[in-house]
Amino acid sequence: MKRALVPLAAVLAAALVSPALAQKKYDPGASDTEIRIGNTNPYSGPASAYGTIAKSIAAYFKMVNDQGGIGGRKVNFISYDDSYSPPKTVEMVRKLVEQDNVLFVFQTLGTPSNTAIHKYMNMKKVPQMHVATGATKWNDPKNFPWTMGWQPNYQSEARAYAQHILKTKPDAKIGVLFQNDDYGKDYLKGFKDGLGDKAKAMIVAEVSYEVTDPTVDSQIVQLQASGANVFFNITTPKFAAQAIRKAYDIGWKPVQYLNNVSNSVGSVLTPAGLEKSVGIITSAYLKDATDRRWANDAAIARWREFMKKYYPDGDQADVFNVYGYTVAATLREVLTKCGDNLTRENVMKQAASMKGFRVETMLPGIAITTGSDDFAPIESVQLERFNGKQWELFGEVISSN
Amino acid sequence: MTKRNFLLLMILMVVACALPFLVSNYRTFQFTLVLVYAIALLGLNVLTGYNGQISLGHGAFYAIGAYTAAILMDKLGAPYWATLPAAGAVCLVAGFLFGLPALRLEGLYLALATFALGVSMPQLLKYHHLEAWTGGVQGIVIAKPEPPAVLINAGLPLNADQWLYFFALAVTILMFALGWNLMRGRIGRALIAIRDQHIAAEVMGINNALYKSLAFGVSAMYTGIAGALGAIAVQYVAPDSFNIFLSIVFLVGIVVGGLASISGALYGALFIQFVPNIADDISKAAPWAIFGAIMIAFVYLMPTGVAGAIRILCAKRRSP
């Protein structure tokens, strides 16, 4: 008799439970108790300075879990070392997707590494969320609906400089120095797009260098000879320092724009000479904790608190740790918005429907807005000028939209 | 080949064929990479193990093979299987040419010359006059080979990973059979004679210069074919994939696996594929320190490599 009741009980139980189940939807990697997220980062190898980004993200989710997780679910952040080597990234990402069964990958770092898994992620329909690279190609929802960037891309940053030049010096004669690769060309394209029809007339010299070149001295001399009075410096840190120093030494005094990649005071402006760097304009979108402006800022204070408690080994002077914290907070918002519908499709959908979302460690006025045809979360930057000691923000937040 | 060895080989074959049906696609992909590395290590072993010439630059030949395959597939639309002989041929020539001047260099000096080759390769691949072909820093993304329609129609539903594994397995068997034949014959004996005592070898009428260059060429050919196969498996080539570390890892592979041993290439490949992952699992903070410790343990416990240790074990069992 008791046994006969079992099927009945089962039917009853199913009837009671199923409406609740209908609302909860999961893809691999998500359950009532857990959200599994994958990541690759260069903890070793030539780009290991970036390793701290994933460490601060892991620390952030540890904090989230201590606070009860997201919607009661613990975040399980699985991160592997890829040494900045694309084949290793492919292997590790396949492990994450096929073996660890993550819901999606997040903040995989590096342009070549992400290029290597770009097709795979989109074929597998697993989100490649908020990749850690500034290349413009990640914003291509039509062809790659499962890939999304996060930071302002190189082109939109360059457009911001172009807008500023058009506004402040419409008759400028511009000289451009750029690194001859993807990154340099991405910037140059955005810059020309920003200048529009005037690009041809305004840019009087375009000079490139190879990463393998020892110096850019001759390029700077060439730019000076072109008569340019505005200098757009699209270079990585070592070359940026050389360019700034050489321009000063030969008495060339253009208005200088420096790409955000090299806006570190410690590793670029100090070796170039702080007095030689006065007046340089660059852009920013995060609060730099070393900046005295934020010494009493509540957001940075909370960030310091977080660093002390969850990532005590982390360097508080390293802006990458602000970066990791901020991007992790963005993902937290995406996952919160997903609610109980934790499918890969919904994760993409929610990430693509942010309206003016802000993390407090972003500069005032900068916010994330995305749409089904706009996979570029942060698209605005604010310009800042070097005063001989530190960067000083000025003007409005510039949006490239 | 003794009856017992033949039996062992057959068992290995059966295991190798059953493997992709027993493990996940991801593992299948890893084992495909093991086969790729095994071919590369066999190539390096011909040069270093059998002929005694140390190369710290075999990653460069691996890169040339990979790029040959990628360019042929991406720019010229060649089928993936056709890229392997092409990559082999290109590397054979490249290796032979590099081997000619390298003849004048012995031991450590040769190691340095090959080191220069390995260290400069990523930058050469970024060279902007070649960019139209190589894709510069961005590299080349290539399509994944699908299993042939014949197999699907015949009721063998292999997925792309399994098909690639079997393709790699077939190439590996072919390359190992060739290597085995080459090394136990006249050529192999000549290479070993040069390694052990090159003056005596010369006296016996062995053309040192020819054989040494040939060893370089054949070795590069093997590594190039492995590179092409690796590019097809990973579906992407970029200069940063082929840094100097790759060359050093190859050298680690042949030493751990066993110098001058055909089967050693396979053990070495398993080592360089899986041990870094194990090290990463043990410690995120210092994976290479763990890797180093494991490596020291291996060379300390098995000074003649895994292959040598197995040989000694077998010999002990037979003569108690």
C-alpha cells in the first residue's frame, strides 16, 4: 500500500515544484548554489604584470561570496595560467568549457589570446565576457554575438582626442607616431575617423616604428621637420618615454596627446623627465588610487578596505587592481540582473542591456551603456593634463557615441 | 622486433585507438597535442639524441611549419592534409640550409647559434613586409577540419576533435615508422658514429658534413610537420605562440623522455603536455617552480630518461 502511494506522491511533488522550476533556468555551470566562471590570465611569462588583474577579481568574488553570493549562489571563479601564449589559452579555455563546465569565460586577457578563442567561443555559443583588451574588434555583435569587450576601445579613445583637437585647435597641423601593429593602427583609424573629412588636411605627418626598433629618435626628428604643432603619441611605455624626452631635447614644443596605454607616471613620465612632460594630455576612465584627488574619496577608501581584507599581497599603487575590482563589479551587476535565468543567452542579453550603470571606482560621469547592437560597455573617457606632478582632469567626459 | 615488443606495440595501438571514445573532447584535444609534440621531439631527438648536436631553436622550425600550414590554408585555400608535406618540405630545406653554416660550430657554439634563431623567430614573424602573409602580431585564424563525409555516411559519427586525433595518430605512426627505419639502418649508425667520435667516423668513410646537415634537415622536417599539425589542432598561429620557451621545452622533453630513443619522444611529449598543467593545479603562485622540482626529480631518478629507466627495469626483470 505504501508503495502504491509513491508514484502519487511523485506526481504531486512534481506538480508543486514545476512552476518554481519553470522560472529557474540553467545552462551548464549554473545551479541553485553556484555560478561557475572561467578565466585565463598570464600569471607567468612576459605579460605577467597583468596577473594581478585576475587575482583582484578572484578576491572580489571571495568578498561577494562572504556577503552571501549573488542571488544566494556562490561564485566559483576558476582561473588558469596561459603565460600569454595563444595555444595555451586555447587549451585552457577548452578545459574550462568542456571539462569544468563553466557558464562563461570572463576577462580572458590579451588581444592574441582572445583572437585564438574568438571563433571557438562563438561556435560553442559560450559567452566570452568582458575581454581584457582594447581592440575594437570585440564590438561586433552581428558576427560574434557571444563576445563582448569592456574597457574603452582604442578607436573610441582616439576619437576623444580628435574631438578635443577639433574644438581647441581647428587649424592644427598634426604629427602622428604609431607602433606598426594592430594596436597602433586601431588608434590611428579611430583618430582619423574622429577628425572626419579634415583628417587628410590636418595630419601632416604619419610616422611608424617597429616594436623591435631600439629608439624612436629619428622619427621624432622627422615629425619636427614636418612642421607639426600637435603630436599624437601612439606608443607603448618604453617608446613613449623616449618620444617625450627627445621632443623636449630637440626643442620641439607641440601640444602632445599620449595614448592611455602609456599614461603611467611611474613607468613613462618619470623616466622621460617630469619637467619634460608638463602639458601632455591623455585620458582616463578609472580612479587611480595614487592620485591625491582621491585621497579622501569614499569609493577609493572602500577599495582600500577591500584590498586590505581580501587581497593583502596586492599592490595598492597598481591601477590594475582598481581595474580588476571595477570589472568584477560590472559582472556582479550582470549576474544580479540575470536573476534565476542563468542561461548563456540571458547572460549575454543582460550584459547587452546596461543603461548608465556605474561602479564607484570609475571616474565621475563615466557609465556603462550597452545595447543589442552595441557591445562596447565603456565608451567615454575624460581628458587629463600633466601638471609636472600628477594628472589633472579637465573638461567634460567625452563620449564617442 | 621481438614477439613481446610486437605484442606491446599492438596493445599500445588498441589503447591509442580506443582513447578518444573513452575521454572527453577536451582530453582528446590534449592527446592530439601529445602526438604533435611527440613528432616534434622525435625530430629534435634525431639531431640532439642521435647526432649529438644541441639545438635551442627548434621552436623556430615548429613556427615555420605552423605558418606554412596556416598561410597555405588561409591564403591559398589548400586542404589541411596537403599542408603537412608542404610544411615538411619547407622545413627540410630551411633546416638543411641552416645546418650548412652550423657545421662549423660545435657543442655550445651551435647551441648559441640555434638559440639566436629561436629567439629571433617571433620578431621575424612580426616583420611588416611579411605582414600581408603572416598577419603580423594578429596572426592567422584557421578553420577546424571536419571529418570527411565518407566516414559519416559509413556510419562512423566522429566529431571534429576525434577526427583530428585519428588524423594526427596516423601521421604520428607514419613518422615514427620512418624514424625507426632511418635510425636503425646505415644512416642511423652513421649519425651515432659521428656523435660518439667524429674523427673515427670520418676515417670510416662517413661524410661528416653531409650527414650533419642531413640530420639538421630531417630534424627540422619532423618538427615542421609537427608545427603544421599543431597549428591545425589549435586553429590559430601568432608570433607569441613560438617564443624561445617553446624551444627549451622541446629540449626538456627529449631529455626527460630519453635521448636517442624513439619511444622517448612519446614519454617526453606526455611530460611537456601534462606536467605544466599539474604544476599549475598544485600552485598558482609558482607553477614553474613546481615544474622545476618535478623536472629535477625526473632527471635525478631517471638519468637516462623515462625510456632508459624502462629499459633498465625490463633488463632487471629478465635477469634476476
